[in-house]
Amino acid sequence: MLNKTQRETIKFRIFVGINNKLNLSSMKNIIYILVLILSMSSVQSALAQNVLITNVGQSNEPSIMMDYNNPNILVAGANLNYVYNSSDGGLTWKLKTLNSTYGVWGDPAINVDTEGNFYFFHLSNTPGGNWIDRIVCQKSEDEGDTWSNGSYTGLSGTKAQDKQWSAIDRNNNNIYLTWTEFDKYGSSNTADSSRILFSKSLDAGETWSEPKKINQVSGDCIDNDNTVEGAVPAVGPNGEVYVSWASARGIVFNRSTDEGETWMIEDIIVDSLSGGWAYDIPGILRCNGLPVTKCDLSGGPNHGTIYINWSDQKNGLDNTDIWLKKSTDGGNTWSESIRVNDDNSEKHQFLTWMDIDQINGNLFFVFYDRRNYDDTKTDVYMALSTDGGSKFINTRISESPFIPNEGVFFGDYSNIVAHNNIVRPIWTRFDSGKLSTWTNVTPLDEIISSVDSENAFNNNDTRLYPNPTPNISYVSFKLHELSSIKLELFDEKGKLIKTIIDNEDMGYGGHIIPINMNELNLTSGSYYYTLSIDGKVKTLKTILMK
């Protein structure tokens, strides 16, 4: 079977062959596709299979869930009232608008039970009621095509109910829900406070228990570092309910061993959350490091381990990082902070989310990342750990960077779902004045293969300079052993201009290959080198400016 790099080489050759036979009038679409494929700086990025879910409205804060019984069935949502569903694993999507007599007012959070019923939790804006005065749950029994009017929990006069997430116990389909209640949202009055509430449904979302406060120390109502927020519940191996949230004290943790009836008397401090959970990212209207709690139920070597994932600026205001802590004793004690992003830069990684593949215990993370740039250009990365968070693979999953605008609300979170090595991240990007929602459908084995290929080139320290160039380009690389090298130059239409090195054996050490663009009588524009080292191919884009 061909590996990913070999398949990409064949794909590129096909493009070249086609372009040599096409007339000029039919080349436009092929050139456009070719530029999309080759304009990336690495094979890995060029092969990322991104799918646009929607660019309708200013969608943000996306959530995604799959039916574990049939991973081709996916349901996603985004602010304020958009719902999307796919029956082909995320390749194509149908767009709908969610409606309820209780109003639909954002913070989408989607879950699924063992019967394939999807649940869409969101805030309310009830006509004749008060803004975000309850948490609404709408249910779909037909893979997201139609939705119930919904049930609700948390209604308490004019108090505001915000930032809700759920967990479903797959042994009995109990639904557990946690969120923040504000006496008065945004109030700086010290008499007003925020708290973490819990409610559950034992009848598939038809009715809900009376909400109960589960935190010991309340927060303020400003929706900032001193507010208690970000309560994401998880189910333990024996039906425990675990939850953590951010507060003025840092990340705190609590648990229930009786389906949420009673909780620990004292919260456990997990991390000091240096710098607070609300922080600044250039180009983003507001940003946060709210925690995500998950528990391994796979039956593997890390079965029962609880993980908490968040981001903060403990390493500096210009160096936001993604973190993980874990507990193997039910949350009593916690590991040291483990950094998920593996770059050596002092750049920003932010708005993380995680999931656990409950078939094998693999950990998956999605986050925004600026490691490759010195400005606000932003990529989307995914991280994977197969050993309980000891080591991580980081890979860029967005096909191209985007530049956010701090005048446009970007949302407070991204999302990711994984099952049986099928992974579907979801994120927001900003282009040409519009927000859009995306996923990636690249098979996991191809992602890992591409990372291995990219790492091989990183080890060879491949560079192209100067870029742009007025005349002579230099391709440099290091070899650690005798290797077969091929270097070719193509124009932006995919036409081969020159084979510079034709499968030559080259030895250990550094190599610098000069290419005189003027001698080739080339005009200004974009050109592409393909460098093959023992069959591993990397594409390098250069711009000639005369």
C-alpha cells in the first residue's frame, strides 16, 4: 500500500500530466486547485482535508458530536442558532436554523446518547421572559434533521444562566449538566455573585432535577478572572460525576459518587492558573483558558484517569500555552502541568478543547496556534497522545492561516470529537470580513504519516532562501546518511521547468543548491520546488521578483 507521501507524489504527477494536455481556456480551474495544493510550506499541510461547514452568518463557538454507533453521522452547531448535520462523516453538511419557544441564544453544546439521540444545549431568550434566564435542551431523534421544542432547567427569576456543558453516562444514559449562574450578569456589585450549578435528567432530557450549587467559594459577576466559569462535567468508570472550573483560586475540582446527589464538602485546587483564566490575544476580542474535564473509560492502561485541559500565560503575556493535568486517584491528587504544544517558540496557542477516544484511550486536542508567524496570522493545530499525556504529536490541520479581527467576536471555544480513531475537530476562521466554520476529515493514519514525513524534513533542516528572490534561489538541506536526492522546479501551472538534481546519491553533511532563475529566462511570479529525499517529498514555494 502506498503511504501518504507517495500518493501525493502521484497526485502531483497527474496534475503535471493533465496540465501539459489542457488548452489555456480550461486551465483556470486546474491552476486554482494546484495553487491550493502546492502553496503550503509542507506536504502535511497540503494534504489537510479541510471541509467548509458553513460561511452563512457570523458563526462562532462551534460544537460537534458523532453517533458512536455510526461515526458517519455528525451533528454540529454554532452561534447563535445554527445547526448542521452530516451523514457521510463530515464531507458534506446540511444547514438548519434551530428554533424554540424558549429562544435560542448561543453557547451551543451538543451530546449524544447510546440510542443515537442528539441533544443540543444552549442559552435562552424567551419572549416575555428574561435574557439567558434558563438552560435549554433540544432533542433530535432523526440524526439532527428535526428537533423538539425543548425542555429547560435553571430558571430562577432574573438570574442569568451561562456556559453550560453536559456529560452522558453511557451505562444508563443519565444526562449531567453543569453551568454558571449569575445573580446579575456583568454586575460589579459585591452583593452579586456567580456559582456553579448542577442538574440531571434521567428520562432522555424530558425533565430535569432541581439545580444545586456544587462549588464552595463563589465568584463575582463580571465574567472575568474572579468569576466561577467553565464547568465541563465528565463521567467516571463507576458512574462518578467529575467537574472542574476556573475561579479566582485557579482551577478547582469537585466530584459526586451518587449521580450528583451529594458532592465533596471542599473543592480541590488543581492549578493556580497563573495570570487568570481571562487573557489577551492580539486580534481576538476576548480570550479565555477555561478548563475541559474528561475521563478515560476505554479499559486501556489509563482507564479511570481524569484529565483537565486548559491554556494560560504562566510563561509570559506573549507566550500562551496549552496545558494538561491528570489524576489517577479520582481527583484527589494531580500531576504537574504537562505542556501539550511542542513548539520552541514564545508564541500564542489558545482556545483549546480535548476529547478522549474511549475505544483506545488516545487523547486529542484542538487549538489555535501562531508558532509559525511573527504577527496575528493564525493556524489550527491538533495534538495527539497515545500514552496518557507523556508525549504529544502536534500537527497543523488548517490548510492555510487566517487573520482574525478584534472588532468581530470570535467566540470562546472550539471543539473536537474522537471515536475509534475517527477524529473530527471543529473551528472558526475569519476571512474577507466573514467568520466561517470548518472541520477536518483527514484519516488519522494519514495525519500521523504526514507528521512523520514532516519530522524527517525538519531533521534535515530544509530551507529555501532568499524568498522572494530577485535572481538566484538556494535550496539547502542536511543529510545524516547517504541518500537519493531529486530536485525539480515547476511553474504555477504545474509545468516542469527544470530537473535540477535527478535521483543522485548525495552523502552526509550540509548541501546548498543554487538555482539561477535568470538563466532559465523566467518571468516574475510564483514557482515551486519539489525536493525528494529517499522518496519523502517536500514542496517549497518561491516568488521571483525581477
